[in-house]
Amino acid sequence: MQTEYFRKAIAQQSPDEKFEIVRSVCSPNCTGACAFDAMVYKGRIETLTQSADYPEPEYNPRGCLRGQSMVNLIYGPDRLKRPLIRAGRRGEGKFRAVSWDEALDYAADRLAEIMRKYGPESVAVSVQVPGTGYVHKGALVRLASMFGWSVIHGYTMNGDLPAFWSQTFGVQTEEFESLEWMKSRYIAVFGSNVMVTRLPDAKFLTLARERGAKLIVVDPNFNPTAAKADEWIQINPSTDAALALGIAHEIIRRKLYDEDFVKTYTDLPILVRLDTKKRLRAYDVRGIQDEAEKLKSRIPEYRDVFVVYDEKRGFVPVDPETLERNFNPVLEGDFEVELVSGDVVKVKPVFQLLKEELAGYTPEKVAEIIVPPNRERRDYVEILRRLAVEMATVKPLHIIYGASNYQWFHGDLKGRALSLIVALTGNVGKSGAGISTYAGQFKIRWPIGVWWSFKGRKSKWVTYLLWMNREYRQGEEFRKYNRETPYPENDVKAFVFGWNNPFDQHNMANRMIEYAEKNDLEFILAIDFQMTTSCKWADVVLPGVAWYEKYELTATILHPYVQIQKPAIAPLFECMPEIWIIKELAKRLVERWDDEELKGSVAEFYPDPQLFVEEERARSNGEWSLGLAREIANKASLKAIDLMLEKGGELVEGITLEKLMKGPVRLNLPTPNRRQIPFWEQINLKKPFPPQSFPVPISKTARFVKSGRIEFYKEEDVFIDFGETLPVHKEPFIDTEYKRNPEAAMKYRYVYVTRNALYRVHSTHSNNITMLELQDYKPRVWMNPETAREKGIEEGDLVEVYNDRGSVTGYAVMDAGIHPSVIVFEQGWWSRYLRGRSYNTLTYPWIKATHLAYFVPGIWEPTTAWNEAACDVRKLQ
């Protein structure tokens, strides 16, 4: 291997050659977290090679060409060199280079001014994908907690939050590590393109097939993953819920469901009142109210005592704090129950209600919904019946539910319907069996509040889509259902961002730009190591560092290893580690803000106050330098890592900085071989749902599933009013585009889908010359040849995809695998390659009220509906 060649060369080098290998971690917003060896010669990274040192050989090597060509960004022409203050109009890209002191003082002056004028909560920061860096991103949240700023979770900015998880399982998200894919015997992929978006792990899908697993792909478009599958099932866009409910209908009709699993682990036996559409509470039922009241007094306030009907014992209260079952509930039928009030009401088990709902999803009816115009309906009727039998009988079954599928207005309904399949068949909590979503290194893996919170001060979280969608925020629906969702009284007036590209990459980039142009955002501060297209909209740009220039702590989902990111080289030019930049802002803001407690404890921003004191002493003695500050910042980063590991609890117990410096260490998961198996404790140890979603306490999320079980019936008023107490299918655009503009149904007949690209991680690597060469520097628009003929478009033509909100240009590619009603553009292109327009100008920040039934940042928030965008396409001259 190349690494071994270099190791031998190092052993033979002379002392003055200064050639070394440094193990670090590639950490863009993907689920890879791949270890790379940086080959460093005289302070410069010459090449990057996969480390291939994971204890489990199956994970070796990990990496892709994007990560291997990271040197193009570190040493590229967009690399920031010095702090900048805007000298022209916003977006023009004119700046003047200044000293660190001038930039930091100016930024602190502006931020303090806005805090005094509008309140601290009018300053908002965005925190991006914590799993890629707990230290430096944690420092930004720590700063926000110091001063009471608003924090915007990267989940809703990135569209990575599948709402069905919290609605059904009470968690943020769950997923298998990729090594577990090989344990599955049946893998059904819905709207995920693993072979492109999960390059380091895609091999496990192939290995699963080689070991006998059947792989099916359900997608409107043929893609590289479909090319590797046993079967590609093409359906109409956003009709997956109908397909899943048709499969569930057949499983129940044929009695192929796992009755014991359903009765033990789900809410399907629980009784629902037909008069109120609410679950029947045990303390309301005559004859069992005393028993229920005693039980109620023993359980946490976020649980509740519901009722099932046992054939021998009658109405029985269900203890939500255990999944041990001392009753045998009936699943079908309807009953009358006398309440404590004397009223008699009719009730039915959720299973019975579900069965009645599914009567409308026969294979014949589902085929009318899902079958593309160029396919035969009768073929799909047989496919549905076969899929139901296969999924119920071939175990373990694993469903992979992709972001392109849930990033729709009704994506939660699709997730709830797909979850129904794995729950009915008992494919939950077992090796190789379950449902997974893979989008971003998003999850916090253990409690990290000891670093992210300054002296216990709480952060004020705000959902990104409420900021972007002022119309919804001021509308009747928000006031009716979500009025308690927090939002700054005087709006967001200052924005601090880092590690992302919000004025280009994110949903409603055009609205972000509008806020900047109209001065609704009075101050914008960017922290980055490159001059991205978003930095050009900032008033101050502070040069941070790349992930081969700092210490960092990473923990991803697709392989549950904790890793240390090490600096292979010193930061280039005047770039500084973000922990130092943020500490300097904290110091200056304390001087400008009237808070005596902060004035007396600003040194405690660093995890070791002595490091703060040491640097200030050097300043006063005239001994300060960038090199000294970097050295202290590195020490502070290592102290923060130590602190998070020491106070992180069972999952990181025994994992020390010393061990991590030697290589990756697996989390202490409570599963066989410490494998990442969702809900293993719930199914095998009978612990109630949900497991904890860090960093929030269990009380915040357990209220989503008050029964302590997997829940398919939602009783909140908003679900009742929307007709979504049970999973159903709803057509795309009816409640969004066509409701907002009835003419859109005729005007814009195509679906605008922005899929992930092989050449970028979202917008990272958009300016990577290696990746650009592979694409001939040309953005492309994929469409079905029939669509192209109808529009007079030929291969290679320059075309424009547009709607009333904006447009994007690219070169036409004819692809017979694309659904006739779909137009595909690959996301991540910087606007400078697209005639100055963001490809997201076509999108809209739709907010669905059911996604805000509760608000817990990054857990229960609106899912960004990137794909809920109708469009048209035309040839350009």
C-alpha cells in the first residue's frame, strides 16, 4: 500500500528531511468520517491516503476521491488568508484585509449593538452537523449560551430531519452501522442512492447481495444503486406511502404479521375512543380507575396509562414503563366502555382502525396511484402482492429510507407507512432488521453539554424554516397549532455562521439573499477557511482552518467509532482554529455587554481557564504571536475533548484521549459486539420506547410516544384535523404548490429534484479542480427523452429549469431511466458556476403543522421539503 511505502521511506530519511505521516479524519457533511494518513513534507501535505487501521478489517479501507483530493481545497485559490471586512455592497465580493484585532473588535461592536437594540435572541448562529466536530462547533453553541443568542440546528437547514422518527419511535433518528447490512436477507431501498452517496460503505450492500440478500430499489428514477439491485420498481414521484400501505394491507389480509411483536411492542392493541378520536385513558374507565391512578402516580409525567381489551380480563391498563406483557389484547373488534363519568363510549383497537384504513389501499387501488404512465398497472398489482409476501417472510428485512424521499411536504407519512412494514413483520431491534435513514453525520452520540453549555446556561433554539417562512409564522395555522414554538420577538437581525454555505446551498437561499440585500439582516459574520459563495454576503469574514489543521473529536453513525482529528500541518497564512476565534469574540463581547457574572468568568470560556490567562499574560508582556495562540488553542481543544469524554457517561466510559491518539475506539454500545442496532434494548431487554436522543433528556422526547411503544396512532389535534391520525398517502403539491398558486398545476408540470452528486458533499468540493475536471466544468440537467422531445431539447443543449421563484441552468442529458415528470439537477454547485444563481432559488420553505406538534431542536422540527418544487424546462439560445 502507498502508506507502507511512505513509512519505509520515513524510516530511511535523514534527520533534516522532515517527512512524516499524520493520521487524521476527513469530516465534511457526509456519513463517512474516514481516517486518512496525511503525508507531510516540510510542513506541506503532499498526498492523502486511507489509513485502513480500523480494528474491524471489513471497514478498511475507507475513503473516496473527494476526500483524497482535499489538498485542492487546503491549497486552492479560494483559501482565505487574513480577516476581511466588507468594502463593497453585500454579495459583490469586495473586502479589505485587516488585522485580527480590527476584525474581531468590529464584529463585537456590531453584535453588541444589535443585542442592545433588539435583544440577544436576535443574534442567531447555525450549528452544522455536530458529528463532524464536537469541539469547534460546540464552541459556537457555548458562545450562544453565554449571551442568550438563538441557535439554528443544521438539521432543518440541511433537510436531514425525517419527522416520522419522532412521531413513530420518539427519537431523533436511528440507523444501522453499515457492517450490519450484511446481516440482512432482504434490503428494500426507497429513494436512497447508496452507491453514490455512501461511497465508503456501498461495498456492504454488494457484499450483502453476494451473501444471498435480495436487494430491491423503489425509485421514480433509475440510478447506480438500482443498477446493482435484483429489482428496480419505478413509481410515480412521492407515492411511496401508497406503495407501503398497499404492502401493509396485503400483510394483514394474508395474516402474515407477527402477532406477538405487534401486541408487545406497538400501540396497535391500544383502544381509541370513536367520539373524540383520542386514546382511551385508563383512569377514565369505570372499574379500573383506581388501579390506573396508582399506576399514573408511579410513572413520569411524559407517559400516560392507556387501555387494551383482554378477552379474559376485559379492559386492562397498560404500564408504559415496561414492555413486559401480562395481558393478551385483542387486535380486532369494537367495544363499548363505561367511563367514570357514567357515559358509555365506543372504542376500537388501533389495529382495527388501521385495518379499516388499509381497505382503501388494495393492490388494485394502489396501482392507480403509483404506476408511471409508461407501465402496466396489472403488473404492479402482482408486484405488490409478491412484495408483501417477501417482506413478511424473508428475514431479516432492512428498509433504507433516503433523504430524497422524505424531503417532501408529506415525507413524514411515507416514513410512518414504511415503519409499519417493519413493525408488522417484527423486523425491529434485531441484527440486520429495521428501518434506517442516512443523511449527514448529524447525531450527538453522548451527552456533551459540559462543553456546549457555558456554566449551565441554556441555548435558545429556533427552527430555520420559521425564520425563512415569515408568511407561515404570521399566519393562522401557526397561531392555531404552534404558537408556543420559540421565535425571537424582534426577528433575527444578526447571523453568525460557519462550516456551511447558507446563501447558496440551503433551502430558500434566495430568501437569505433577500434578507441580506434589504438589510433585514443587519450584520452577517462568516467563519470559514475558504471564500465560499456565502462568505461574499458577509460583513466580516474570519479565516478558520481545514480539518487537517486542528484537533477535533468526531463520531459518526455508519461506523460507531470515536476518532481524533489531528493537525497534520500548521494553519496556513493567518488562519486560526475556530475555538480561538470564538473565544476572542466571547472576550470582546463580555467587555461590551452588561453582565457582571460573565465579566468575572470569561476566562472559563476555555475548558481550562489557565489557558485563557496564559494567552492574556503573553499579550500584556508583548510576547503574543499567532503561533503561541494556535498552540494554546490546540491545548484548549484537547482539554475540551478530555472533558467531553470524562463527563460523557457509559457510552464513552474508558475511552480516553490517550487511547484515541493511538487510533479509533468503538462506542460502548449495549449490543452484541457493540454493534449499532437500533432499538436493541427495547426489543431484547423490554425497555420502553424511546431510547435517549442526545443531548436532550429523555423527558423531552418520550412524550412523543406516551405509551412507551412504537406508535402509529397520533392523537394530537393537528393530526386529527389533518386526517393523519394513522399513516395515509397524500399526493404531492396539492397542499403546497397548487394551494399557494392554483395555476401552478397547469403551468409547472414537472418535479424539480436536486439529488446528491458523486462529485461533492453538498457544496463542499464544488470548487475542487479534480472534481470539476471530471464533470467538464459543466452542471447538467437530467430528463427523460420523451420530455426532451416535447420541449424541443437535444443532448447537450443549454437549458433553464424554472418556476415563479427562480431558475437554474445546465446542459441537457437524456436519460431513459428518469421518470417522465421529473427534472433532475445535482445539488451543490456554487452559484458562480450557474450564472450567479443558486440552484435552490426554485425551492420554498414549506412548513407542515404536524412537524411542529412539539418543538425539540433537531428532533421535532419541520422537515425541509426540498423536492416539493414544481417546475418547467426550456431550451436557451
